[in-house]
Amino acid sequence: MSVESEFLNFSAEKLTQLLKRIETCVDRLTPEQLWTRGSDHENAVGNLMLHLAGNVRQWILAGVGGAPDHRDRDREFAARTGAGAQELKAELRSAVEEAVALIRALPPQRLCETIRPQGYEGTVLAAIYHVVEHFAGHAFQIMFATKLLTGADLGFYATSTARRPIAKKFPRPCGAAFSGRSRLFSRLLRRRAEAQRQARLPHVQKWTTETLKMV
């Protein structure tokens, strides 16, 4: 698999994973908690879900996919109440699923293409990277808010030995090529250490001789 294909697949999988975790959080919240905010400078979980759906549609579906951009970003943060959990989940899932399908089908050669989502100029790769990063940031805000509001363990990460899956080692990249580079790097380090030792040797000998004269 090429690096480009790996990037696209990982981006799609990460968006899908985070969407499921957001849905798990929302299912634990009451309608009041869904729109609770501590102050006017904070955002409720409902606002964040509207915001994520808007961002995904504007940057991926419109920016990368060429769909019409009808986003009203101010509305996402202005809402103080509104849609219930099921409606919010449906809106966000629809946006993510469409984006994931587009990302998975994207020809790798388009990654370096220049686009202008939301008035920002950059590559398709940068747009996808931004969306995944942005989605993750707000997803963790939703997780944190859910823990504060419910005091519940969301169960996303095992905390006991019994629940923790057996760790898998990362595959060694590039197989034999990586092993060869590793041995070469080790030899270079040994040569450098030997060179440093040789450079210090005259100073050590001089110090030893002068010290013996003083004894």
C-alpha cells in the first residue's frame, strides 16, 4: 500500500471511529445536558455537533468534492437549544459517512491539488488533515463534557489488565530495508563514539602524566 492510500484509509477510519464515540457520549446525555453550557463563551455538545457537521461538509464535500457550500457557521454556535439527540446524530452521521466515502474513493494524485475551502488556500491533503484534526479536537471536548456531566466511565480505553487487549507490535517498516538501515545506523553510532574517544585520548594521557608528576 502506498503512503497516499494509507493516509486516505487512516483518515476515513479515524473519522468513523470518532463519530461512534461521539454517538456513545450523546446517548448518555439528557436533552438538557445536550445543550448545557457553563457560560456564553463555552459551547454545548449540541453546538459542537452542529459545528462538526458544518466543517466536514464545507471542507470535504464542498472543498474536495465540489458540492455546493451552504454552510451557516454562525448558526452552529448561536443555537442555545434545538434538535434532539437523534436528529443531531443523524445530521453528523450523514456528513461523516458522505465524507468517508469520498475520501476512500479519492484518487491519490489529487492530494497535491490546490483547493480553497472556507477561503483558505491549500492542498487536498491539507484539507483532509485539517478536518480529521479538527474533528478529533472537538470529539475529545464532547467526551470530556460527557464525563463532567455524567461522571461515567465511557469505556473507550481499557483501564485494567483483564480488559486490556494484548498489545500488538507495530510492523517493522520496509522489512529487510529497514533492518539494513538499522544496522548501518548502529555502525555509524559506534564509529562516532570511537572517534570521540580517540579525540579525548591525548587529553586523558596528558592529565594522567601531569597527575603522576604531582604524586
